[in-house]
Amino acid sequence: MKRILAIVLLLQTNVLVADTIFGGEVGGYYWSYSVDGAYADSQNLTRFSFDDSDEMVIYASLEHPIPLIPNIKLRNNPLENDGSVTLNSDFDFEGVTFPVGTEVATQSNLTNRDIVLYYEFLDNSLVSFDLGANFKWIDGSFTANSLTTPGLGASQDIQVIVPMLYGKLRADLWGTGLYGAAEANYIGMDDNHLQDYQISVGYALIDNLAITLNVEAGYRVMDLQVEDVDDIYADFRTDGAWLGIALDF
């Protein structure tokens, strides 16, 4: 019992003294992913065959000791993909009808930026837990062009800020430099939902009082389903593995 009590007191003390000075993290990772996606301007979605792709994701966070004011994390997620399909039924998009049998090329741009405001509810040498809100800013577009009929095409922009619940849990294997982490962002309402989550493992290559340099590997999934958002109906799943580095200071 004395040992258990000592551990509890130690964890509580670490929480109370955490972030007594400014700190943060900058990092990036190379994300290789595949896309399964469909869209239209009605509930009758057309599914396209998208090429696999890879992007560089960059992020930064700032943590401070000021009470009540949340910490902030920014992340840029470029997502641009080309796809194609030979239609087995009519495809209606932005007032344009692509007839059955048409070969259609599409460009899907779901580039988004995460603006995360969060609090540290637990922060010690073994476990950390963050909880807050992510205001995901999607600034993209969908474009469809017929390869069969020149001049037949349509495009629609999508610009929306989506508030999401954000949480991150990290557990360190004491004394080894190894750790695992899970991060989740989610919102759902009626037939619309957006979820963006990842799991990862990491290792501290450099760890001293000034900085920690980590190498990380993980798997990320982004799942989007919307109905009549900016006149768009869409169902997209993007997932794949990533490898990156992070500098903690």
C-alpha cells in the first residue's frame, strides 16, 4: 500500500508541475496512403478508382503554463488525388450529366488544416493525456472531366470548418526510449461524420534536458461521409502508413 500511495503521489506531483515553462513540438511525416472515394451532387454517388499517393504532413504545437488558456497544435494535411471511372450509369454533378459509358477523370482535393486547442489532463514520465477541440478547416474541390466527350466537365469547391472532439494518449516504456501513442478526432451527426485517427510507435534518438528527437512510425485513417454540404454528397476513406521525425523542446 505504501508503494502504491507513493506512485499516486508522484503522478499527481508531476501533473502539478508540468509545463512550468513554454515548450512544444515540431515534426513531419511521410504518409503513403490509398483512397476509396465516391461523390456526386445527390445521394446517387459514383465511385471512382483513385491512384495511391503520398504526402508530407507537417505539424507544430505550443504548450505554456498559463492557466485556463488552451495549448495549440497546427497540422497541414495535403490530400490531392486523381481518379477515373467508366460509368455504368448516369453521373450527375453540378448540373452536368455524364451519360452511361462515359470515361470520366476526376481530381479530388480534400486538403485540410487542423487547428487544435487542448488541455493536458495528465503529463508525467509514463503517461500523458490531452483533450480538446479540433477545428478542421477543409479547403478543397472536386473536378470531373469527360475523356469521351471534350468540353464536358464540372467542378465544385468545398470550404468548411468542422469542429471535432480531439484526444491523444501516449504511454512511455520507462527507461527504454520507446513509446506508443493514439490520437483521435471525431464528429458525427445524422448521416454526416468525419473521423481522423492514428496509432504510432516511437523511439527517442536524442533525449536530454534541452530537446528530445524522436523517430516515429504509424498508421492513419481519415473517414469522411457528408450529405449536402456545399451541395456535395461524398463518401471517402483515406488510410495508410507513415514514417517521420519529431523534435520536442
